[in-house]
Amino acid sequence: MRPLIRQARNQEKQPDELPLPDMPTRPAPALKNPAPEPDRRLAFLIPLMLFVLALLTAVLSGWLLFNSSALGAISSIIINFGIDPQRALLIAALTIAAASALLGAMLGRRKLGAIVGAGLIFWFAYLSGFIEAELKPVYDPGGHLEPLNATALQHTAIMMMGLGLLTAFIGASVGIALGSVLLSPPYHLVQLIWKRVISRGASPWAQTVEGSDNHVLSVLKTASNWLGAVIMVGLLLIASQSGDLFLFSPDIGLHQVPKITNVKKGLPTHGTVVEDHLTSEALHGLVKPFLVYLPPSYNTPEGRTKHYPTLYLLHGSPGKDTDWVTGGKAVQSADTLIDTGKIPELIMILPDGNGRPGATTEWGNSFDQRQLIETYVTNDLVKYVDQHYRTIPQSNQRGIGGLSMGGFGAMNIAIHHPDVFGTVISLGGYYRAEGAIWGHNTAYILANSPIYELPQAPKAWKLHMYLGAATKDEPYYTDTILFMKLLDKLHISYKFDLQKGYHSWVVWQTQMYNALSWLNWKVTQQGEGHIRTPVVTHHR
């Protein structure tokens, strides 16, 4: 009985003992269905495959375009707009880079792969060849070696590569947009087939990776976005410095001036370029800047009492006062010819001929008389220069020249003012007034067209004329030939410099070098006769 009694007592005590409180229970997390391992791999592999597809498509299409007639066709179209072959080839190469990136992004749906592929083809198909060509010796029109500026070449190569990647980005962006419109339906069809048939409900294109993998992808995506933004800002900054490549030539500034010692011992080998400005009465108080080239002896003790002939050089359109220094190499040519004793020293004036927005000035007086650029040059500028610099203030010791619009302006001004300028140089110019600046008055247009005005201005028949043209520079070559026929009819002597080439700075560099050599101030009163110069090859 005792065991039974003890058991009963134990059972009686159990209710008196405090039971452990029930702990709150958290429901078991629902198990997520992780993607099958093959699908997880495909989630990473598919973007990589699309990247490679975009890259290879861009490379292949770019290679085909660069090695077909497309490059020549694009270059020819650009040349027809008055662009020289060097600049046309650069623009064509950038166009092909953009096109190849467009195709790569449209098919591969990956912008980065298309940009990388287009950048590679731009380097190997264009830029490497450009660098190789610039590494070869380059000579000025006089046959003097122009040493390579390696730093400038590196800077230009980086700038060109930046332009190539920037245009590739633009092409790839267009390709993505086109792909979303043209290729999205077949892409969605492939996704549907994969989902329904192959992966049985799991689409690798839509596959998401949960947990820590998803966090890593988010971080990588954010970092790549920031990196892309930084790269894009860098490309835009590089592209903002590329203006001279298109205004002048891709090889602008890549070679230094020839190393020549002045034949006159003790004199500097280089002249000095100074900036100056004046307030123009003809332009109603407008302040106009201009550059002045002073010859090597100007600031030396030997030259302080010396006076010099003066040559005014007018830029084209679009243009500015520095163009003859940067693109035309007028200062370099003058230094070289002076140092070698081939020409006497001279002062060169490089004015700015830009006027009110909306129309080119044509270096003339507008019909409404609100913009008197010709009067500014012949009155204000010449007077100021003669007063502030040691010039020889005589027409036979003063010349005016220019290129393109500047060539027209130089001839027009010289015909109107043979008492101010005794010599005129027109390179790649035209001889009929054109542009809105002349209004619609026929008489005023004819009075500012050298080919019509010269027969009516016998005082201008004594001008000493230097005409320059290029064989493939139309319509300027034809304009020059027609003007020469007029000169022959009027028995006016001139010198004609015909070069192989286009409407380009390479031609004008050579012709300015030749014109400075021809410009012998001591014999300006003697007739030169009709001389057709042989074609001078630009060593490049």
C-alpha cells in the first residue's frame, strides 16, 4: 500500500507545482524555392553571352565597314561639303564606329559590349594607322624637318580615342532603343519558349538571385553606374578640347618648328606675336582685337630704329585672328624664311573679322551701313598700326591677303583701296559677292564683286597679285580660273600658285610659304608677269 500511497501523493502534488510558461513560438520560415543550380548559372551566363555577342557584332560590322567601299563613300560625301580628306577620314571613322556600336547594341542588347567592340575597331582600323603616319618624318614647304612633338601626339591620340568611344556610346544608345522596338518581340518569344519548354517555369532572363547574391549584384550595379557616369564626364571633357581637329586638321600642332639658326648672327631665331586691340570708330566704338607678328630684330638694339613693311592677313569663315598662326603656320613660315635669309623682315597683322551674329561679314561694308568692316580695316586698323608700330606707311610697302572668305575680302578691299594696299594675296578665294551682308541691291553686289568691279577700277590694275588655288577645291578653283581670264584680258600681271589638294589648311600652308617668298618688297614696283608655278608637294 505504501508505494501506492506515495504515488498518489506525488500525483496530488503535481497540480501545486507551477508549470513552465509557454514560450511564444515563431512560425517556421517558409522555405523559398531556390532556383535550380543550372538556372542560377544561366542567370549570370546569359548577360555575359549577350555582352560577347554585342562586342563581336560591333567588331565584325566595323571591320566590314572599314574594309569595304563604305569608308570611301562616306569620306567622298563629306569632301563634297568642302572638307579636306584628313578631316573627312576622321569624321568617316567616327561615323563607322557609331554604326558598328549601334548594330552591336541592337543585336546583343548590351551597351558596354558594343562600345568596347566599336572602340577596338576604331583603334585598329583608324587610330593606329594615323599614329604610324605621324611618326614618319614631316617637312615644311621649304624642305626643313619639323620635329615630332611626342606629347602633342599622345594628347591627340587620347582625344581621338575619347571621340571614338563617345560616338560609340551615342551609336549604342540608339541601338538599344532600336533593339527594344525591332527585336523585343522575337526576344520575348524566345523567353516564353525557354520558360514553357526548356526550363519548366524558370526563365533565366527573369531569374532573380535571393539573399546575399542579390545584395552583391545591387552593389555591383550601383558601382558600375557611378563608374559609367565618371567615364562619360571624362569623355565629354576630352571631346570639348577637340575643336581644332575639325576646324583645322587632325595633325594640327603635332610637329614643332624647324630648328634653324638665323643667318644674321646675334639675332633671335623667332619673331614675337603680341595681342593688341583698338576702339573702332567705323564700328561705332566696338573694341576689336588683333594679333601682331614682330620680326626677330624688332626688339633688339639693332632694330630699334628700323621700319618694316606690313602684311595684313584675313581669316576665313568660320574663323578668328589666331587662325593664320594655328592653321596657316604664317608665323612659322615667316620665321623660317627670315632666318634662312630668303625674305626681308616684315610685320604681319592678323585682325578679327567677325561681326554681328547671324551672317558672315565677308570683310566688307554691309549694305545697311551698320557694319563697316572694310572701313575698319582700311582706316582704323591701318592708321592705328602705323601709329603704334614701326611700319613703312606706304602702299608699296603694305600688302593684304587672306584665305577663302579672307581671300575674297583681301581682293575686294585692295581693288577699292589701291592707295592703301599695293599687294594682294588671295588663296582659295572667290570673286563674286555672296551672302546676306550685301542686301538685295544689284548695284551694291556688283560693286563688291572683284570680277565685275576690277574692269571699272583702272587704278587697281597696278596691284601686284598672288592667286592660289587647289586642283580639287571647287568651286573656288573654277572661280580663280575665271578671274585669271579677266586679268589676262586686262593685261594685269599676277602669279598663280596651283597645288594638288582641296579647300584645306595643308594647301594654304604651302601657298602662304610660297607667297611670302614671292613677296619681295624691294621689287614691288616691277612687273612679275604671268607665272604658273609648278605644283609643290607637301611632304607628309
